[in-house]
Amino acid sequence: MEAFECCCGSGKTTVRSEEEKKKLQNRLRRIEGQIRGIENMVAQDSYCNDILVQCAAVTAAVNSFSREILANHIHGCVTRDIRDGKDEVVDELLATLQKLMK
């Protein structure tokens, strides 16, 4: 089996239940389907406004996904690290929030 090298991120991991993974993966697949739909709209010369409406739907879906990941991160990883005395997680969270709010 070939080892996987992460090209980004901290190298840290988060353990998720199989149910949670499945739920998140399903949301990402729906978003992926929306993106493919937009790609088809461009290929079919769809009206600009119709494409923009679909882009807004994708943006909303990605934002919703991000909010769910963020909530899980705060309730799980951040809370655990603070309890363990790893206060640097607060700075990490603030940096993440700044990136999300751009």
C-alpha cells in the first residue's frame, strides 16, 4: 500500500465517526454535482444569470459545509485542546476564522 502525503494543512488529524464521515462526504458529493451542473451550463451556453444563481447556490452549500466543520472543530478539537492546556489552539482558531471571513 502506498503512503499518502498531505500537500497542505497541519498534518494533524480529526477522528470522526463513520456516520459523520458519510454525512460530510454526501454533502461534498452534492456540491460536486452542483459544480458539474454549472460546467454543463457553461458548455450549453446557458444564460449568465442562470449560471450566477447556481453559483450562489454552490457558495451557500460550501459555506454551510464550512460552518458545520467549524462547529464540530470548536465543540471537539478546540474544547479538548483547551482542557488539555493547549491554549495555542485559540490562536489557530482565530487565524482560521480570519481566513473564513475573507
